Amino acid sequence: MASDPPYLDTYKTLFQGNTPGGSKAAKAKDNKLFMVEECDLPLIDLSRLNLDRAERDKCKRKITDASSNWGFFQVINHGVPRQLLKSMQYEQMKVFHQPFYKKSEENFLNLPANSYRWGNPAATCLRQFSWSEAFHIPLTDISRMDESTIEVFATTVSVLAQSLAEILAQNLGEVDAGFFQENCSPSTSYLRMNRYPPCPISSEVFGMMPHTDSDFLTILYQDQVGGLQLVKDDRWFSVKPNPDALIINIGDLFQAWSNGVYKSVEHQVVASEEGERFSVAYFYCPSYNTVIQSYSKPAVYRTFSFKEYRQQVKTDVGSTGYKVGLPRKTNIIRKIQLAQRKGQLIYPLKTAQPPQTKQNSTNNPTPN
Ligand SMILES: O=C(O)CCC(=O)C(=O)O
């Protein structure tokens, strides 16, 4: 059966025995293992930041509490007009609905090579595969696209990202108020437009594999289809879409910087047989040379530069198939390598149990 992008044809070996109607897929269809509970993600009304001091402080407290307890929250009255969100989705559909040969052409929308990504050429098993396609765009390149909606969206959410980051930093007593302005200019961040095409073997693969984000924080807008799941108290929960809300999640850099006060939690997207899904993520990142240093002592994580971190993620994914991320204990890495040599799959991150939806998942090859 043809799919667009051509996952089944291109990754034939990977999908052998798992093709639509194949025994495994049929069996998995019968069980309801992939149904997980919905969570009540904290919902924060940012318009309260414009009220008196007491209200403002209450709102900030909700943001910092959610970042510590969940690592994830939703915001409404966030300053990104509804119409802009709608136009963004429309633009995204227009881009993704171009034929595959066009999207994979060099220079498509004037974007640099490697902006368009789909599947995972390094995958050695289905659990390392993401049934999705994406445009991963450095903000420096966004103006080349000649798509004003996408550019306006990126500029608008970058303002929101900076103010949330400043609230989170202030709460830690961070005195260098100019840190984010200095190190995270809009041009150091990334926009990632995602499409999750209908997947005929949805019980066998992820839409996007479990991962944490390698940034300070991420702002996500998802359509109404659903499929995003996150880890809370060692269990997976799904997030109910809210058309008015943006989803905010803490990334690895804030976890390290805050010495573990704010949590960068794993999330994934389940694949679906019915219909396509769209989302857009803004990754708030610093410049490569920015040094990430824990604000308090003793530090759980050693000081590192963003460049070093990105390179380490790349090296880990290349050598183990996993993004090891922050918990860099040698025994974790050895365990992964050993399991790999034995052809086993293990779930490497420190807090999470294997997702209930898919057993023994793997980590994320995406670069975020
Ligand atoms: O599509 C989603 O809901 C999540 C996307 C995501 O996690 C990512 O782009 O890193």
C-alpha cells in the first residue's frame, strides 16, 4: 500500500512482517493497550499577568509550580491571536500537501538542505521509527521561505518564550535579568512544523518517539486530533487538545540550569490510522556558545555549552540509538550498549517506565 512519504517502500526491511493486515498489527488492533488516560494539564490564564501585583504573582507561581511538578502546562490568553494560529495551520497544510518529490527537493521553499525530515534512516527496529514528516527550520532561515504567516507566528511566539523564560528564571532568584535577551535571540531558536500522516500500522510505530527537548522551553500548538502523550509520575497520559491553548514544556537546558527544579519530561506522539495530524513547535534555544551552568550548588549537572550538548546528543544517538540526554551516568550508557549488542530494547531514561501504549520504546532521533 502506498504512503506519502513512502515509508513502507523505503523502509521495507524494517516493516517486514508488520505490514497492514500482517499478523502483529492485526493482533495489536484487538487489544486496547494503547489507550491511556487523559491528564488534566495545568491551564494558566496569562492575561492575569496584566493585573495587580497579587494576581501577577499568583499567575507566576502557577507557571513555576507547573514547571516543577509537570514540566508541561497550557496557556490561554497568550498573546498569539486565534486567527494567526488558524492561518499557521492553513499554511502548514499547504506546505505538507505538496507532493513528496517536491518537499524533498533541495531548495524547496528556499530552505537549506536537511530542513525536510521524515522517517528515520538510522532506525534498526520499528520502535526507533517515527511515522511523521517535519520541516525543521532555524529562525535565521525563516524569512527565506517567503511565507509571512510562518514568520509572524515565529516572531510572536518568540516574545512569549522570552517572557516565560524570564518568569522561570526570576523565580530562581536569577539576578542576570538580561541572560535570555543576550543568549537567546530569536535567530538562535527553531521552528518545527510536524505532520503525522495516517498510519496503517499505528499499533507498531510511534508518530514521534519518546523524547525530551534539548532547549530551554518549547511552545507547541496542536490541532484537535490529539495524540500527544507525556510522562507524569512514571505513567503516560494523553493531552486533550484545546483550540485556545498553547502547550509549554520545559526542555533539558532549563532542567540543568535550574538544578533539577524544573522538569524536562518525556513526551511522544502516538500514530493513528485515521486522518492526519498537524502540530508546530517553537524551540527556545540559546546560541551555540552559551554556557549552561546550574544556578545553585551542589550542582547535579556539570557546566556545559549548548554546542557541547547538541554534539553529545548526536554522538549518543549515533552510537546507542538513544538520546541519553541529561542523566549521563556511565552505567546507563553501558546498559544501553549491552542491550543493543544483545538485540534487546530497553527504556533508558531515569524517570519513565515503558509507555503503556507501546512496550519497550526507544529514544528519539530527532534533533530537538
Ligand atoms: O506533535 C506534537 O504534539 C509534539 C511534537 C514534538 O514533540 C516535537 O516536535 O518535538
